[in-house]
Amino acid sequence: MCGIVGYVGKKSVVDILTDGLEQLEYRGYDSSGIAVMCKDDIKVYKAVGKLKNLREELKGHENEFASSTMGIGHIRWATHGAPTVLNAHPHTCNCGNLVIVHNGIIENYKELKENLIKLGCIFRSETDTEVVAHLVARKYSQCNDLTEAVRLASKDIEGAYALCVMHNDCKQKLVITKRNAPLVVGVGLNEFYAASDVPAIIKHTNKAVYLSDNQIATLTPEKMELIDGDGNKIEPKAEILPWEPVALSKMGYKHFMLKEIHEQPDVIRNILVGRLHAPDENVVLDEVKLTKETLKNLNRIQIIACGTSLHAAMIGKYLIESFCGIAVDVEASSEYIYRKTVTDEHTLVIGVSQSGETADTLTAIKQSKAKGSHILIITNRPDSAMAREADSLIPVSAGIEVSVAATKSYVAQLMAFYLLALYMAEIKESMAVSDLTSLKAELMILPQKIEQILAHKDDIQRVAKCYANTKDFIYIARGINYPTALEGALKLKEISYINATGYPAGELKHGPIAMLDETMPVLSILMNGSVYEKLLSNSEEAKARNARMIALTNSKDEKLNDLFENIIRVPDVQELFSPIIAMIPLQLIAYYIAEFLGKDVDQPRNLAKSVTVE
Ligand code: F6R
């Protein structure tokens, strides 16, 4: 996590840095800071908390940096050391001539620090980053070349990093490098930008160079020089970024989350383009590079993911198993990587990640790749580290998701699983053609159904407000919607801080039912289908313990009015597609409760959008 930016060119740098950091706030917001090459020397400005505090801090200093055209900036998600000004980046060496910003974790920082202290370095922060500032400065004092100093220092560093470095001796030079952390260079006319992610630069340029691990770029207004970790020259390859600057605007919505919820019908339409033309035509999924023969004989799939993506994966398992009869295991990446797994070259491994940068999932993918598995990545970021590990890549094309709470990327991931499961079922001939046709027909009209729900969002807001002051919240469901209950609860807890939990309803009586009394809201995801009656009984059991019952349902059953104090009705849909239809009101409930409570919806406390630490 953390976000870094850098700029060297002819324009006034401070606004470029602060605007860039604002676009990276989703990566963390514990503190921020910039270092700017001023007339005589580098000046550093820092503040604790959100970026607006740094903007305040900068007020009154305008004369110092009015003509500055080079600088670096950082927004922090604290790992080593509390969110204080001392721990905020940029960090400097002893004499302050060298400044550095860093995203990632230096794993061997303790031993590096001990050695550097012995050599006379004085540490002012508790961060792992500061060792890099001292280390590069020492190398610089030996070789007098900033690029070489960074290259030599990176040989001593273990862990993950993206770094931007400046030195008082080099008035128009930035040196940047990375390993296991994202870093992109934006290419302008007589100017270069560096950033952890595209949103920080897309307003200025759509031409970019992605650095590979261990590469070091030296940026001056005129040119970008690239070398590998051994010092060999490399020709930088620029590509055109697919992002539109407009994607970063709220477009009149109060929060990005609300905007992104409303984008979901179009997200579904987008992912279907070119892949599903008509219900009676086969799904086209050229992105899957496994041969038809291999797919036919496949008997095991392992899906790995974290958080919301893990919930999408759980539904993916349900779909693949029921459409194709292939056994699927789903595991949180953070668990998967620390045990002996039986993944091998006969297992298809699917990694699911909105950002494509989540450290645990990336490590899990690399581990399975080393064991010979075919790696299929489902991600919203075809330009991410995970995408680069992929043998097969399904980009979900949800457009950039700014709000920390994932919404549209989740629905897009589900769509990828529907297409994949249908595609494999067609190849394996594991379902009747008439069933496939009916499923595809329904898939194609999901956007209209979501639009119907969004048209009645005021009703959902009204229900949500009834529960805004509760301390706890339980979501129950069964079958394919059990992960929907988990995801609904996750959405609520992460943005409202209400203690929300999702349960498979059949498990209530094995413990959680003890929690129920007249203060506890229980939301039952009661969708027509194979487990409807069972879930209804479980809801009765909860009602018998006086819980405040809410139904989210597509049933027209009048009896429900007696059982539930509030009912949110959604359009009818085949059970297999109910996770998409049910999710929209759950996102809205979480949103409206958090908004009603005045929480920071798009940037909830302690979270970051891209979790690049294990
Ligand atoms: C919740 C949320 C997180 C992410 C998780 C994995 O709204 O966004 O739970 O889903 O951190 O991130 P990705 O999908 O980028 O791997």
C-alpha cells in the first residue's frame, strides 16, 4: 500500500504532486508528504492524516516552491511506526541532501539499520524506509552517481519496494526503481511522471512505461534512461493507457461508491461485449489459453483471492461445480501461501483480484506457477503484477474503481465466473443446450434488472435508515447466496464500522442464535429457488427469538409480511443469477447507513484499496 508520485519537467511541481497523491489516497491516508527541489536545496513538507492536512501545511510556503519543477510525494498506510510526522515520508539521510519516498516493506530493515547505525547514521523515524535513505546516501558518497547508488543499494535490500529518490546535487534528476511493488512512468513532452498507479498521472498523459522488477529509471526533463539490476541498458517501451480521466470524477454523485454502484449495469454490458452475442450462440472466451482437450479433462480447480474477491471466488466455485462438475477449492490467499498445498501441473489455478496487486494473492499465484499450474487471472487491472504472471487473463473491464469498498469490480468478477463456467460447460457438454440457452438469455438481461433496483433506491435508503443505529447486524442466506451474505456483511462493516456478520442460515442454530434478541437485525437473503423454504424456516427460528427481521427477496409471497418488519423486493431472477441481483441492495444498504452516520464512505478508516503487504 502507500502511494508514491514523482515529477520532473517544466511545470510547477507542487500541484502535480498533491493532485497525484489525492488520486492515490485510496492506497492509504495515514499521513502524506512531499519533497521539492527549491532554488537552493530540497525542502520537505509533511502532515499527519489525510491529504487536506498537507495542503494546509503547504499554505504560506508558496514562495519557497513557486518555481520548482521537480519533486516527489508520498501518501502513507502505516506499517512500521505510528502515523506521525516523523514517520511520514519523504525520509532523508543524515545531512538531508538525499530524500526518498517508498511503497512496500523492507524485510531486512532491522539488520540494515544496525549496520548503518554502526557506520554513524542517525535514525529519526521508526520506518523501514529510512534505512533506504541512509543506504543510498552511503552508496552515493562512494560512487557519486545517483543511479548507480540506487542500483547498488537495491542489491542489499530484501522485500518489496517502489522508490523515488532525489539528491541536492542533481537539480533535474529523479531516480526510481521497484521490486514486487507497482510503479509506472508517465511520458509527457519534456517531462516525466512517476506513480504507484495510473490515476495519479492519467490527467497529464496516457503514454506510460511500466517498470519491471529491479529496473532503474533515471528521469530528467529531456529523457528517460532505463537499466536492469546489473546496469545493462534497456530501451523503454511506452504503451497507451486505456483509462479515461473522466473515470476519476464523481460525476455528480456524493461519493465514488454510489457512482460505482450505479455503473454496474454498464459494467455487465461491457464484459459481455464480444463474449456473448446471443443466447443461442456459444460463449467466446479467447482469453482462456487452455486447449479444449485440457479443459475437457480438467478435474480440479483451485481459486485463490482475498476479501471481496474471495466472495466472488466462492460463488465461482458454486457455478463451476454446478455447470461443469469439476471440483473447485477456494481459499484465502493469506492462508494458502503458508501451508503445504497439493496444487500441481494438473490443477488450474484461478487468481481473482480487483487490483491485481494484492500481495498475498500475488505470492500464492507465484507459488502455484512454480508448481507448474496453469494460472488464470481474473482482474480489473490488466496492467497489474498479477496480470503479468497470467497464462490466461480475463480482464473484467469495470473501469477504475476509486471507492475503497469494492462494488462494481465484484459484480464484474461474478460476470467473469458466469462466462467461464458457461464456456467450460459448453466445451465439456456438461449441460443440456436448452439450459445453457436459458441461462445465457437471463445473463443478457441482468443490466435491466439492476436498473429496476436502482430506480427504487429510495425505498432501500428508507429501510437502511431504520438500522443505522444498531451495533450489530446479521446476514443469513443459504446455497449460492451464502457468499452474498458474507459480502453484504463485509460491505456494511468496512464503511459503517457496524459489527456485521454473514452466516449460512443452517448454522444459526449451532451457536449464533444465542446472539439474537429484539435489538438484533437479521437480514435474510430469501431468493426463490432450491433453498427458499429452508431459509424461510431459519428466518422463522430467528423471528421466534425476537430478532428484527428484514427480507431481501424476489418472492411475491404475501405471508412474508407477517414475518419481516421490512421487505426489500427485487426483480425475479433464476436462482443461479440471484447473487448479482441480491448484491445491489446490500451495497446500497451499506452505503446509506454509512452515509447517514456521516462516515467517510470512500476512504474508510484503516483500509487501503491496494493491499501490497502480506
Ligand atoms: C472490500 C475490499 C477488499 C478487497 C481485498 C482484495 O471492499 O475491497 O476486501 O477485496 O483487499 O483486493 P483485490 O481484489 O484487489 O485483490
